[in-house]
Amino acid sequence: MPFLRAQASLFCALVATLASALDAANITVATPPANITSPPVANLTAAPATANLTAAPAVANVTASTPVTGDPAAVLARLGKRAARIHDPSSIVKCGAEYWIFYTGIGVPCYHSPDLVTWTRGPRVFNQPPSWVAQVVPANTRGNFWAPDVIHLKDKYLLYYAASTFGKRISGIGLATNPTLDPADKNFHWTDQGVVVQSSNEDDFNAIDPAVTRDADGNLWLAFGSYWSGIKLIQLDPATGKRLAPNSPMYSLAHNHDIEASYIYFHDGYYYLFVNWGVCCKGVNSTYNIRVGRGKKITGPYLDKTGVDLLQDGGTLFLGANGNFIGPGSAAILADGGSSWFSCHFYDGTDQGRSYVAIRPLHWAADGWPFVDDPK
């Protein structure tokens, strides 16, 4: 429906402009409450990522558990809120003694932290958009890149990011590499490696929302996708970080009318596929919720707890709205020091629906399925 697509794109553009202005006026990252020990993350300066808002029907806010009651600020703290405004956070990676996170914005901004509590702005990955962007996604003229993800592989860091425009399949996922994330290191330098995978109006998938992972054998893979035919997976060459070949197999992992923001994590013999259902980027009216399935092979099939294939609209609810904690999205897991943390963004119902990061302890049930604490 062209009219609805135009309205969605206009709405998101207005949200992006307002978000940038607000963040420019107030760029302080507040320290989390003293009783919060799990890791926070960064602060968003540009437009929310995640793409196709075109034809998604309204989805009721999904609540994963009984709403937590009490003082609104205290409740959100117990639900994992950190005082850091971001959208589409990457996985958290470590370089030396510092933790790093990247997120949606102009040039791919980042933050770093020595303790997962106090975060400081780092340099953007790009001061100017890479040359491939103008060729593959000519409508993306500002270098506003979406939903990055990062991994440390041998002697370098591989950062994947998406270039697109709202509601379009003319998209590309790019790769930048760096031997270090520390800008004080003499070897610090981001190198553009070009486009990894792209899509056009002739394709039935959308090349955005990259999520890089390794399988149990150490092979490198990239999951991606948004709306249309759903979540895809390609294998990468570990030597280059790019697709094995232009025509290498592309696997279909999950489908739903409004699906995106995939993430794969291996644990105890299973690959767990997290995806988002619902609509992002609409503040308190966002309907994002996180679903999960698992499989014995990284290429699938992935089944939910009831045995339904995620390719057949399956997906067990992992995390949904809870009072003022609205529309969680962009799942990632950090295993560090014997503990596991689940990170995502959400829209704050006490703050005009602005997006913040939430970090909560992650656990694994006796039957192997992951869950987050249900605070009281």
C-alpha cells in the first residue's frame, strides 16, 4: 500500500530528526542506580534502525509476564533499564580492558566502558560514507547506518552494518575491519571492506539487520533480514569476513508477517534464534516483542517450545512489553566472567517513548531454554 509506506517513512524521518535534536541538546550518559550491577550500554544520536514498516498490521503489545508494580523508575530499573539512550545495539565485545558497543546512527557511533557501568563516547566508524553506499543504496545520502553487529575474530574486529531507507528493499550490508577498537592504539584504523550482501526490489528479502556469529566448529555466519520472506543466513569466509561466493547458499530460517532483528547464539548443543515480531520506531505505540526458537544445526530448522517451525510463523515469546517497558528489540547475549547478560533496547513509557538499553541477567532452564529474571 504506497500511501501507508509513505506515511511510515515520513513518520520515521520525523522521529529521526527529533531524536537527533534532543540528543544533541543533552548528550550526558547518566550513571545507573547504585543497586544495579549488570552492564549498561550506549546513547543514540540518530534515527532508529530496522526497516520495513510497510504493511505490518497493528500488533497488540505483548506482555511476557505479570506487570511489575511500584514506583515507575524503580520498576524500569528492575526490568533492566540503563540511563543510556540507544536503538539497535550491537553485541558487546571486549578489546583489552574495555567493553565496546556500536549502534544505529550517522557513521556508526559507539561507546566504551571499563566496567560495563560507566560509558564514554568513542569515535564514529566513518566520517564519510563508504563509496559502495552511493552505488548500492543511492537514497542513503547521510551515512545513517542501521543495526550494526561486531565480532572479534583472530587478530581483528569485524563490524557489519546496514545501509537502506525506510520501507525499501534497496539495501546493503557492509563490512569494516579494525585490528583494535582502542583509538589510542597506533594500529587503530577502520578499513572499509565493501558490501557483503545486498538486495533490490527484485529480491524477496531485505539485506538489513546483520547479526554475525560462529558455529560450534568455528565457521563464520551472517543472519539478516526484515519482513518480506523473513530471516536469511549466509556463510562467510573467515579470511575476508565476506560471503563465501556471490552465489553461495542462502538459507531461510524464520518467517512472520512482521519479522526482523535476528540473533543466533549457540549453547549446550543448540543454536538459539532470537527474532523480533511487531513494529518498531513508534515510541509507546511500538509493538516489538522478542521470540525464540532452537535447532541442532545453524542452518535450521528452528522450532519453538511447542514444536512449530519458525519458518511456519513459530516463535516462543521470550520478552514482551511490561507496563512502561515497551517494545523490546535487538537481542544480544554477553557471556563474561562466568555470567551471561541479555541486552536489548526498549521504549520508555515514562519518557515519551524514547528508546533506552536494557540489560538483564540471562539464565538457562533445566530444559535448555533461555530466560531472563522476572523481577517482583
